[in-house]
Amino acid sequence: MATERTLSIIKPDAVAKNAIGDIIARFEKAGLQVVAAKMVQLSEEKAGGFYAEHKERPFFKDLVGFMTSGPVVVQVLEGEGAIAKNRDLMGATNPKEAAPGTIRADFAETIDANAVHGSDSAESAEREISYFFGNDEICPR
Ligand code: IDP
């Protein structure tokens, strides 16, 4: 399997729960490496642009409200099959449907505040990584 990069966001609910370290430990234990990271307070414009594909969905306003409700930790994860691996570690979008032992099952209760984001394809990963990081902010290891 090829080495890939994916964008991960630890969302405001998980940051507020002091779960940053526990969540990053799961990535590292699964063999993913953090090659870029920063804590950011998203503006409405930045959060809305990130989730532009959901602009017409009924939950868009609440999603932007939630993502701007507190700081987030944005990271680039690198490793073999990183995109799918991260999605497996995260679990289903709705924590109530997430498999036991996944991040969303363990750290989230509701679909609107579900602890983490992870790119869902190579195309999304490329767009999302460049949405948050310049090349000089990514540190290959
Ligand atoms: P993903 O985060 O698992 O990739 P997406 O379908 O891309 O899921 O949705 C982006 C985010 O929008 C979700 O993580 C969740 O926070 C929110 N979301 C998705 N569907 C709903 C919904 O039906 N109600 C409320 N929020 C939703």
C-alpha cells in the first residue's frame, strides 16, 4: 500500500474534553505519523469554506457554529494507507453507529459533535491539507 497523507481535525468537543493527547496516541499507535500540527480558532469563513460541499445541507449552519465554538487541532497524518486507516480509527460519522473502540465511539455522543474529522479520499486530502498548511509547514520524517 502506498504512503499517503490525510488531514485530521480534533474538533472543539474533543479539545474541550482534554482528549487531544489520547486521540493523537491512537494515530501514533496505529503507525501514522504526525507531520504537521497546529491549534486554530476557526472563523465562520474558514469553517464554512472547509465544509463548502455541505453548504446546502440542513445541518450546515449548526456545523459551522460547532466548528467555531472553540479551538481545534489540525494535523497532517502520514503513513501507509493513511486515509482509510484514519477513517477506520475514527469510526462512523454518527457515534451511536461507530464500532466499539473507535475514536467517535469512545469520545463522542452525537453526530453534530463527533470528536474528529478525517479526509475521505485522496482528492479531499489534497484539498484539505492545502486549505490549512503551506508546504513549509509540513515536516516529512
Ligand atoms: P464525516 O465527518 O464522517 O466525513 P460528513 O458526511 O462529511 O461526515 O459530514 C461532515 C460533518 O457534518 C460530520 O462529521 C458531522 O459533524 C456533520 N453531519 C453530517 N451529517 C449530519 C447530520 O445529519 N446532522 C448533523 N450533523 C451532521
